[in-house]
Amino acid sequence: MNNRLFIIITSSIALFLGIILILLNIYLKEPQVNEQNTTEQPKPTTVENPPKITLPTSNTKDDLPQPTFTGVNPDQQISKEEEETIEQIRMLRNNTPLETAQFKIEYNFDRLKFIVTLKEPKNETELAFYEWLNMNYPKINKSEFILK
């Protein structure tokens, strides 16, 4: 029994020391340096005269092919009120997500609508939202908003 115990303990110690030696060899091994010839100096590059590129200067608007239809109606005029409404929608969209004590506004690009999440009590916060909207963005139609 003593011989068997001695052999097990000795084998365990030898195995443990072997593992330690392998790990030390891996971690303490110096990295291999890739020896290259470092005595060679870089050579200067030479630039030959590049070919000259000349751009045509005679092109005028008449030389270019004109599209037959661009999708825009040249007779269509946008009113000043429509421009102001579009500008207010753009400004609010750029400021979203916007959160106040009563509501939170996010813009949904899939629906092209503003999503307003009202906080409790919803009947009071809805009134607060519409007051805020009329004070800050009076040109935006209420149909641009989806209340939750």
C-alpha cells in the first residue's frame, strides 16, 4: 500500500512539474525575430511627366442631351404656407426623439408620422401635448401625429 501511494504521489508531482515546465517554456519563449536585410537604403522614386489631360471647354448647356421628363411639373407652385408647414415638420423630425414630463415624440419613417406616447393621466397629457404643439409648431396638422 505504501509503495502504491508513493508511486501515485511521485507520478502526480512529476506530471505537475512537467505541465509547469511546458507552460513556462511557452510564456517565456522569446518571440522570433524575422531577420531581414536592413542595410539596404530605400531608393528614391522618379516621376516622369504625366500625360496632359485636356478637358473640353466648348460644352454648353445646348450640347448636353436634355431629358424629356424629370417628374417635376414646372407649372406647380408651392405656397408659402405649405413651405412653412414642411419646414416645421422637418424641424420637429430633426428634434426627435423628444421627451417632456407629459409625453414623448418619436418619428416613424415607415409610416411618415410622429408617434406620441402620452403619460398618465392621458386626458390631461393629451391637452398638454396639443397646447405645446400649437405654441411650438402651429403649422403642423394634427393628422401628422399618432397618439398612444
